[in-house]
Amino acid sequence: MPYLFGGLVVLNAAALGYYLFLQQPTSTETLKAAQNEITQPLAFTNSAEYIPPIIGTRE
């Protein structure tokens, strides 16, 4: 049984090393669509003027 566990640990380490260091990531269609959607300008509204003053200040 310890040999089986040790073998699984070594196999897991080899698979993790392969996916982390050797395999190059590929861009999928959904990733490309999301990146194109993010690069479009976003509408921004500054809401800082609507924040109430800090308690204890005179305004």
C-alpha cells in the first residue's frame, strides 16, 4: 500500500509539473470575446459628491 501511495504522489507531481511549466496556455473563443468586451470604454460616474460629510465636521 505505501508503494501505491508513493506512486500516486509521484504521478501527481509529474502531472502538475507538466501543466504548470511545460504546457503553453491556449486562448479559447470565450476568452477572446471577454477580452474584446473589456477593452471597450466603460461609462464612469463619479459618485464622490454624493457621499455625506464625516460626522463631526461643519459643512
